[in-house]
Amino acid sequence: MLGINSSLKIRNAPVTVDFRGGIKHRVDVNPNDPENSVRLRVVGFKISAELPALNGGGVATITIEQNDVDVDPKSLLRVAQRFPPKFENIMVLPFTMSIDQRGNGEPSIWTTKDPAQLIGMITQFPPKGDLYQLARPVELVDLENPNNTGLRI
């Protein structure tokens, strides 16, 4: 996965970073539409990026990874068009984001208020070079203070 020029808002300050990493899915039957779609269970998701200096400090690393085991898969891959083949891929990702500023103690840890939804129209699975869009901005809350929503992707 590549998230080039990803926009984040950290405490009302806009920043742009380049995420790199990967995602792994396990394919499950979709009992609601077994002929045209499958459910995708996330079994591994992690991306990271370097963040320019914050508040006069050093460079920081942002790491985003799945919260926990995906026990209730909501991600979906469905046939959108038979010929030529085209699929709609909806990835539902609850995740945790940590910001680790080197030499500045413990990282700050944030989690999604609502899962992120990435949507892509792809020609093959797994996708190769296909573009995905966020369905809506993702708000993150501070794990230690859930009323604090100081981050947005």
C-alpha cells in the first residue's frame, strides 16, 4: 500500500506525509450475496510514514495498524461488471495510529472514532496499482482521553 501525499490534520495543523506498508486479507463467504461477492477479513494491516518535526522537536514516525483481530468482517469485494471484469472493493478498517517523536518519551496513541472506509474500483484481486478513496474523513480519538479528537485524516 502507498498513500502518497496523505493529508492529516494534527491539532489543527495540516501536514502531508507518504505512507508505505501493506494489508493482508482472508476471504470468507458472504452469506448475503454468495454469487456476486465475498467478505474480506483483515489479518494484517500496517503502514507508516515519516512526519516532519513537530513543535520544534525532531522527526516523528507515524504508524497505523489494525486495532485487533477482525472477528466481524465488514470489508467487501463484489462484482461490479462481468466483462471486462470490474470489482468494487470496500475496505473497512478500524485502526490505531501512534506518533513517535524520537527522543520525546512515549508515543501518543490514537484510535478511529469510526472505522475508515476505503473504496476502490479494481480490475483484479489482489489489486495492483489501483486507487482508493476515503469514503469520508477519519476522526481519531486519544486513547487516554476519548473526548479529545485532535487528529483527522
